[in-house]
Amino acid sequence: MRRSLTDKQIIRLKTDIDRVFKAGKRKSLSCFKVYSAANGKSFSRFIVIPVRHYGNSVQRNHIRRQVKEIWRLNQEKVPAGFDYAIVVYPDSTLSYREKENLLLGLIEKSTPVHTMSHTE
């Protein structure tokens, strides 16, 4: 497994981001909101967006790194062919493992076709 994400795994273009928000299926909890839309590719991509009032830049970058690490370590559980926009809301009471479980559950629920594998 790669120790870092590839460039193709991260959504960069504004048109792609807008498409996920407009046409995507949405699921949310108190700390995450996940939008998902089919991308027609053989791999999945994502973008992490902390809300504007999520602490200072250090805290926003920290949560962005945490979510990217959750994605990197669990990418084999995420179905191929979808784009995900992960909006993060402040919740300092959650541990890393709790965030991981919540996020993976939301990704599964927001994926139009439930194709996630449950191997733990």
C-alpha cells in the first residue's frame, strides 16, 4: 500500500467539485457531511472541506490530514467509480477511531450502490 495519496485520488477541478455537490447523494452526521456522485472512472476520488468556522488554519489542516489518512488506509473498502466531497464540522470530542468509523459508515450510506466490502 502506498504511503501517500496519488494526485488522481484528489478532486482538484472546481467543475468536478460543483458536480459532486449538485448531482451527488448526501448523507450527514454531526461532524461529517458526505456527498457522492459517480465519476465514470475506474477509481474513486475525494476532497476534504472543513467548514469555514472550523477553528484556525492549524486545526483545519489537522482534520484534513486525519481524513486523508483515514481514506488512504481504507481505500480498498471504498467502491471504485465515485467522487466524494467530505465536509467536516467541528467536534473535538471524537477520537481518531470514532471519526474513522463514522466516516466509513457515511461513505457506505452515501454511495448510490452499496458495493463496499466489510472486511475487518
